[in-house]
Amino acid sequence: MANPELEAAARRSAAALAAWKQQHLGERLDLIGANLQWANLQGADLSGANLHGAYLRGAYLTGANLQWANLHGANLQWA
């Protein structure tokens, strides 16, 4: 289950996600099953994030860093 605070930050914007990461240094991006439909994650650093089963349908991922991210079972339709 995704961290609710992290999921809310990711839904708001890439900048909100970056701010969350600054406040939680060293914590893994746990977004398992997160609903990020239509989220604007342009340029977001999602490297190493656990997005297993996440709903990223229509998410804006241009320039996002997904290196080493777990996207197993994620819905990336129209992303």
C-alpha cells in the first residue's frame, strides 16, 4: 500500500514530490498501487520508486526519471 502522504504529493506535482523527498531523505518512494491517474509528473525523479500496480493512466511523465523503478503491473495506458 502506498504511503498516503507521498501519494498525495505525487498527485499534486513533481515539485511537491521533490519537496516530500527533501523532507524524507533516505526513504524509499513507496507508491505501490497508488492512483496517479492524470498526474503531472513531468521531470519528476521517480528513480528507484516502487510503483508496483500503480495506476498511471494518462500521467504526464515527460522527462521523468524512472531508472530502477518497479513498474510491474502498473497501468501506463496513455501515459
